[in-house]
Amino acid sequence: MDEGVFLEATNVSKHYGGVTALEDVDMGINRGEVHCLVGENGSGKSTLVKIITGVVRPESGARIEIEEEIYSSLKPIQSYEKGIQVVHQDLSMFPNLTIAENIGIGQYIEHGRLFVNWSDIKNRARKAFEQLDVEFALQTRLGDLSLADQQLVAICRALASDAKLLIMDEPTASLTQEEVHRLFEIIRGLKENGVTTLFISHRLEEVLEIGDRITVLRNGRKVDTLNKDEATKDDISYLMTGEEIEHEYNLEGYEENETLFKVENLTDGEHYKKVSFEVARGEVKGIIGPLGSGQTNLALSLFGLNSPEEGKIILDGEEVHLDSISKAMNLGIGYVPEDRLTQGVVLEQPTDNNLILTSLEQFTSSSTGLLKEDRQTEFVEEAVEEFDIKIGDPEDPAISLSGGNQQKVVVAKWVSIEPKLLIMNRPTHGIDIAAKGNIYDLISELAAKGMGIILISDEVDEVIENSHNTMVMKEGQIVDKIKSEELSSEELYNELTSSEVDIK
Amino acid sequence: MISKELLKRTEFYLLIVIVIISTVLTIITDQFLTFSNWFDLLRNNSFLGILALGELVVLISGGIDVSFTATATVAQYAMGIIISRYVGNLFLAFLIPGVIGIGLGSINALIIFFTGVPAVVVTIATLNVFNGLLQFTTGGKWIYNLPASFKNFAQIKIVEIPQPDGWPVGLSILVLFWVGAIILTWLILNRSTIGRKLYAMGGNDEAARRAGFSIFRLMLFAYCYMGFLAGIASVVQAQQNQVIQPNAIVGRELDVLAATVIGGASVFGGKGSVLGTVLGVLLLAIVRNGLILLGVSSYWHKVATGLIILVAVVVMALQRKFRSEAAA
């Protein structure tokens, strides 16, 4: 492998108005290494990537050296010609086009090209498949693939454009554990072929697993670049936040015999079968399993969508038939959906309107049917304070909030109807560490007040640290139930990744 | 052998529906399956067929245009005045409306791109502005005195079939303009990089921007192409009627949109094909033709058109649903 520096950025600064995005950042990326970039939301990671890819110009004084050529700022085309390719978090692909066309689309911007050379496009795709040792049907529509496969196609596209430096922005955010492992295999394979990777992630376990070196950003400044062997998870999270992150979220105990909610032999005939469990008052029940094991369908059944075919649901000692959301809500069941962007918040609407969506009745005058604005304002102020939601003006649209704060809005919205049972489906998906901490604190507070909580997740540590009991769900069945304190990350992880489905 | 790919395609189902309806009409009427009926049907629908191809390109790009009828009217009237009063040149008769169409199309594209206002709103506004200005300046006067070369052109037949009982029936040269638009649009959409970029932009405009495509140029192309075809279609319509009426075209927007959507184009962009659009136009044409042959009151034509659109979009929505469930 050829050693040496591929890219050396020095003295990179960028301000937006009075806000510092980057301040005097230096960073070097060696040829053939996997370099990780970590930092909380707003720490400047994406600005740095945009400067490297030429989308944003740094302030004067910056010096970016790529393979012996020196720039004070890059144009996108220069970055492209230097072999810098990005796989964006949202992939930035074309779901309506075929796999081959998505990979070969770079052909269309080649100078002066008027007509498409279809056989060249297919060849580019085949070559990329070979390099990555994957195989897809060239003519399949990209949108018909799973997200993980679409990501592989995105990597193929980068390779088809002769990527020397592959920048991956939060590539694991929507992947299951198994898919993350496949991705890591791919990245290692690329490394052997001399491709350099800049890997951006929130998940420190992953960074430590895949990275050779790790650069930490905080508030737009580079804190340090660590070698893999000299870094621990706690070190990095300390560097990222400037404070020790407590990993023990002490849940209080709960009354085991005060059963709040009970499910017996629930089967929906398609996604899950024979699911039985109980949730006591004040208990947090974790459900973990590979994505698509039926957790979401189970959650939806408990929230009045997706009616089960067989089995019983018992709430407060009475059998209930949950056939609509409004019924579930009236009975005291709340649901924080897994995809806040499409199901949780109305992005264009003001934050305050989002907060009262579930509890509109409380704020509506019974005589006129109109909204009582003063009560709304009062409630919103309380919620913002209680949940520590960082907002400017409550009238700002929800889209202006960070991911973590959006998620707090979703949770606050549901807590406001004071449910007996709150189902949270991947509540910390795609939000930063500090916001995660807030959500975890909230879970333990709500449980302490006697609320039953079902926490669905695919992150091992999250479930172990934040639930009293863990259920493992695979292929639609509960395969194991364990007390969370008795679990180690490693055990649970092994149980999840083994391909067997045997019910204990 | 029917492959799975074929079963997924809107065009395949459209073709089946067209064959079934045609078979039924052939059995219950004497006139449906005759050269004279089909030649008329093709000539009378060339105008809509050309417009639908323009709309297809705009829909694929992720936009929508409802102003093209006004564009066509303006282009047609300007052409009518020039060739009836100044130069009766047939070449100019096609050139002028084409250029005017491109000009008006670029106005749409500029407003949509620089204001970010949804295309449907912008083009409803320009529809009224273009049309209103024309009605005001012309006072709604018809143009009859078209030059002889213009009149004679419409009589040219490209195919003639002798009939046992006298006059031969022929296929009008006007149909060639539709055929030409079909070939040109197909080439653009399937063989040119611009066409593929339009599909890409309609599928994900942010990704298109990141891939280095010029969104502005693509938009400009789509709306100008729509305008250009509206100009050409307006000449075909004038040839067919041999008179220029400033109120004859506006009001046909929905027929064109319907044909395109029935043909499988999505109003959300990124989807649609030339074949589907042609079949969509033919389906509407055949149904209307059948109702006339059966002597059904013309009020029912609108009901029938509406029902076809409804069925088509419901079927497509169901297809999409099954597809996403299969992928999940």
C-alpha cells in the first residue's frame, strides 16, 4: 500500500453570520486509511465535508493540499477530478432509475456529451460490482431495493467515478447490525484496494471498530486526532462533549406484580406470531431484534393499526380490541413512531402546533370548537422547559430544529396526553449523544411516574441500559426474555447476529 | 411469453384495455373498424397527441404545465395574422408558432425557477395572462382568409385506400406531425443525456443538483419543449379546422393531462413513457369515437373521460401500494 498523505487541510475556518461553523481546523487524511470524523450535531462535520467536496468555500487563509496540489478553496469539479466522492446520508440516488443508470450517471456530465452510451453505462456498473464483489440486476429499479442495498449501489456509483477518497456521511444510520457488518467488510475490501475512506458517524463502537484514526470536532474546532489503539469510547465521548457521559441510567425499580398491560398469543398472520408478554406499571420493556423482525408491526397492532388475527390484548385487567388509533389513544396508549420525519412531526408547521397535535381536545373550546390560544401558549412553554427543547421561537417550523429536538417534540406531544402505556419505536434513531441522553432521562422519569414503556430498538447498549427487561424478537417471534441487568452487550449482540431462530 | 417485467408496466394494461374496447366496438358497430374511421380518428387526435408528448416531458422533469393551451392559441393567432396578411409562406407557418411557443415556455421556466412557486400555480396564472391578453388584443375575431398554400397542405394524403363505392379515403399528412413528435420525444427521453437528466431530476432533484446537473437548464428545456410542441400542435389544429378561433383550444388542458397520466406518467415526476402517452391518447380517442358511433349524448363523453381517468389513477395507486409492500 502506498503510504503518505492524501489530503492535508490547514487553517480552515467558516462562519455563517455570527455563528462559527469551523474555526482554524487542521486535518490530514493518509492514503489508504479509514479516517473517522466524529462530533455532535452542529460540531462542523458537514461543513468540513462540504469544504473538501467544494460545495462551500472556506474563508481566506485556508490551505488544502490534495496529492501535492495546493488549493485555497476547491470547486466541486476539482474535488471530483481529484477522486473525492461522497455517499450522502440520504444517498442522493434516483429511485425511479435502474441500478445501472444510477451507477453510470456520471457519464451525463462528461464534457459535450449529447447522447447516452448505454453499453458504457452497463460496463461501468459491472466494473463497480467486480470491484466491490457484489451482484445486482442491472435493470432493476433502484427504488425496489432495500436501503442497505441502495447504499451499496451508491458506493458502486462512487467507485465508477474512480473514487480515491470515499466520504461516507452517517452510512450506518438506517442499517441493521448485520448490514453494518457487511458494510464494514466492504470498506475493508476497498482499503485493500487502496481506497481511502472518511467515515462519519455518531456511533462510537462503530468508529472504534472500523477506524484507523479518529478526528474529533467540537463546536467547530478540532479537539484531537487519535490513533485507534489509544482511544476508548469514553475518551472519545469526553472529547466530543467536553463532559463525561454517564452510561448508567439508573432506572428505578417497579412493582412486578402490578400488571398494566398484557399480550397473549398475538398473531397478525404475516409479520409476527404467538407474541406474549406483560408490562407492569413503571416497567420499561425493551424489544430488540434485527430490523424487519416484526417489531414495528407489533407496535402498530398495539396502537390500533394493523389488527391482529388472533390473540388477546389486556389493558388494566380488561380485554381491549384496538382497531383504531383514536381507540388506542382514548384507552391511554401513546406511540412515538420510528420515522419522525414522515410520521412524527409536521415539518412545515410551527413547533408549538406540533406539540399540541395529539391533545388538541384539551385546547379546544367546547362551545365554539376553536383553539384557545392562551392555553396553548402556556402548555407549550411548559413542554419546552420540561423536555429541554432548544428552540428559538415556538412559531418557527419544526423543520428548523435539530433531529434531537424534533424527537423531543414528538415525545412531548405524546406524553402530554398522559398515556398509561407509551410505545417508543427507535426513539434515538439518528440523533446525537446529548439528545439521546435527554431521551433516556425522560424514559426513566416517565417510568418512575408509573407509566409502562415499550422501548423498541436495534442498539444493544440502548436496550440494556434503558430497560428493566429485554425481549429478543426474530422473524416475528419472541425468542428470548432476559432481565436487562443480567445481560452483557456482547451476549446480546451475539444472540442478535446468530442466524438461528430457536425459542428459549 | 409474458415476462414479469411486462406485467409491471402500465403500457401493457393500457394495450389490453384498448384491444378489448376496440373488439367490442368492432362487434357492435359497423363503422368502427374501417379505414375512414381510423384515419379520421388519427387526424383528429394528432393535435392532442402532440400536446400530450410535451406535457409528458414536463411531468417527467417533476413539473407540470397547464398553460400550453394559451401558448398554442397565442402562437396560432400570431401565425394566422402573419400568413394571412403579410407572407403566405407555409414554412413560416410552422416556424413562427414554434418560436413563440419556446418564448412563452421560457417565461414559465424563468418564473418557476426564480420564484420557487409551484409550477401548477405559475402556469395557471400564465394561462390566464397569455389568454386574456390575446382575447383583449384580438377582440375574439376569427381568421378565415388563410392562404391557398395553407389550405392545400391540409388536403395532402400520405396513404390512400380505394373504396368499392367511389371516393378513396386517405390518411392526412397532419398525422405525420404527431409521428414526428413521437420519434423526436422518444429520442430525447431515451437516447439523449438531457432526457435522462430530466428523469433523474424528476426522481430526486436534490440528488440531481449534487450530481452536477444544471437544474435551471433542465427546467428551461422542459418548458420550452412543451412550448415548442404547443406551437406545432397549434398549426396542426389550424390546418385541421381551416380557421383560427382564439377560443378553440383553451379548455383542452385536462384532456391532455388526462391522456398523459393514463399513460403512466406521474404528477410527482420521474415517471412516464412515450408509448404510454400515445396509448393514453388513443384510449381516450377510441372511447370518445365509440360513444359517437353508438349515438350516445355528448354529455356522457365527459363522464366517460372522467371515469377512465379515475380508474387509471386508482389502478396505478394500487400498483404502487403492492409494489411498496412487496419491497418491505
